[in-house]
Amino acid sequence: MRNGLCYALAMTRRSFVGGALAALVLGRAAWGASRLGRPAAPASELRFLTSEEARLLRALARRLVGRQNIEAAGVIERVDQELALSSSSLQGRFRALLSVLGSRWAALLTAVSWRPFVELTPEQQDRFLRSWMRSRIGDQRAGFTALKRIVLMAYYSHPQSWEAIGYRGPWLGAAEREPAAEPAVEVRL
């Protein structure tokens, strides 16, 4: 784990945000798997994110995950827990990314609106995120990718999301579970 974060810190400035947060996601995935049964901290107990940052991250996560049950999966709390355990360098970079994403200037420069991300309509938010995803500026694409990875890691590491994607959980202890049901839809290749 420590080597992954050190590697991320040695990356070029251009790819740092995406690489560092990807290392955070991958490095913490195994560690997080052992904590899957534990509930995420309640929103009132955020350890790293401020309430404004949590509000922005919640709006971003709703658009990235595409489901409204991010609260039930504890996405914001899980991201907060992971970041609270990360290096101050990674924390600073994530905080800077949220600061840029939440600014009025970012929305204006993406030709969406003068309002910050949390005040945009869902369609405007999608257009904003698409512009970051498809940007010609590498740092914007890297920031979008890093944000998407950490949000999706937090969402899909929660057992509540597993049923929606047909995942039956970790294979450990699988012999004790019932066999999987046949798919409802026939898949043709």
C-alpha cells in the first residue's frame, strides 16, 4: 500500500491527480474489503470533508453513479473515511479538485452556467461532467477520472449496490450461500 502511494507521488504533475487517486482507490480496495460489513460513519461524523465539500461530492456522486441511493450506500462517508486515512498530500490535491469543481468559474468555463455545480439542473450537471471527461486539457480529464474512480469504488464496495449489478459478494464463504438464480434475460453473443 505504502509503495503505491509513493509511486503516485513520484508521477508527473500532469497525471498526478488521476494517478494518485487511482492509487488510493486500488490501494485501499483490499483493505476496504475487510471492512465491508461495517457501516460507514454517519454524515455528522465526517473526519476529512467539510459540510460544503460533502454537499458538492454528494451532487457529483449522484450524477456519476446514476442512482439516488448513494446515501444508503454511504458513498460520501466512505470517501471521507478513505481520505481521512490518506497522506496530507493526497488530501490537499483532492480538496483542490473539489474546490475547482465547485467553483462558479468552472461552470462558466464549461459554458454551462454562472452558478456553482450544486445549483445546476441535472442536465447542466451532466453537461458539466461530460465537458471535463472529454476535455482537451489533460488535468481536467485526470481530475474527472480520479473523482469517478473514488466515487464508484465507494459505491460498489457497499453490499447494497451488489444486487443491482448481479454480484453475489466476495467468494469467501460462498459455499454457505444458495446457488445463483438463472438470469431473467437470455443473453446472446
